[in-house]
Amino acid sequence: MLWQYITDRYKAGEPIIASDIEMNISEVYRRQQFKQLTDEGKLKRYENGVYYIPKKSRLGTEMAILPDDVIECKYISRNKKTFGYYSGFAFANQIGITTQMPSIKEIITSEMGNPIKRIEKGNRIFVVRKARTEITESNVRVLQFMDLLKDIEQYSELDGKELTDCLERYIRNFNITKSEMDKYLPLYPDKIYKSIYETGIINVFA
């Protein structure tokens, strides 16, 4: 029963969060089923509450799932629902305002009660922070952008028109509006207003 449910919804190598399983069965029976499937080799246990269907490489060797995939599944998005995003240097690198590749990736998420958590998986380190407000598919881009903007001087290797052009491309690519930003501005420190004017993006909304 559980195996059919899993194979209908998950691909090999994709993290499976046990608590996401929506079946009319008891918690005890669900745990027993996961243990049985793991003992049979149909599933692999990555960590407590996280499993995956083993995936083979082209050479026939078994491939372990990556720490980044598990972290993204737990704190950024899964089951077509978005509740987090990369921030800091990781995001700054994504949009091209820095060439620095961070050794520690920062994530902002709604899926955490504590203000901050440091997670080490293998040789990877993540710092996960609690979101200022609930993150959804409709607001993730504007919140991610505003988190970068409040500390733009810390992350950007660009300045002047070059920086403005880069930020403007992001604004236009994701249709970020001034009214959207105004909605969340009270959640941020006052220095974000300085960044809005000094980067020149205030003129993008004019």
C-alpha cells in the first residue's frame, strides 16, 4: 500500500518526507511500513524522517541523494508548495552581482520555529533563518529581493549603473511592483530605504 503510494508520487533519488504521506493509516503502521521497505532495499533512509528510492548511475552504481536536495525539500519547496528561498551570497551570486561562491548557504524559510539554525550535512553547511512573514509562491520573489536589498552593500561587487541595471533586470523579469514592496517594507529595518534610493531602483518604479 505505502510502496504504491510512493512510486505514484516520487521519482528515484527524490527526497521523501515521511510526515508528508497522506494515507488513512496510523503513525505506528506508517513507521512499520517505512522500516519494512527500507529492510527490503526498496527505500533508503537518509536521516530521521527522510527517505528516497535508490537511483542508479549509468555505470550501475547507487547514487546517494545530495544534501542540497534534502535541504531544499525541507526548507524551500516540495509538493508544489513554496515556503523558502536562498538568501545572502548564494542569491547574490545567482543574480550576478557577485562572483563569490559561499561556503555556507543561507536560507530563509517559513518551515522553522527557531529564529536560526545551523545545519551540517557531509561537507555542506547551511544557515537557516525563520522568515519575517509567511512565504508563498506569490510573494517569494519580492521577499527574496528585499532581503538582498537590505544588505546590498555587503553582497554586491557592482555599483552605480551596473548594479542598478542588474537589479532592474530582476525586477522586470519577475514583475515586482512598488505596491508589493510597500506591503512588506514595515518588516525590514530602516536601512532598506537607503538601499532603495542609493541603488537607483526607486527610478525603476517611477
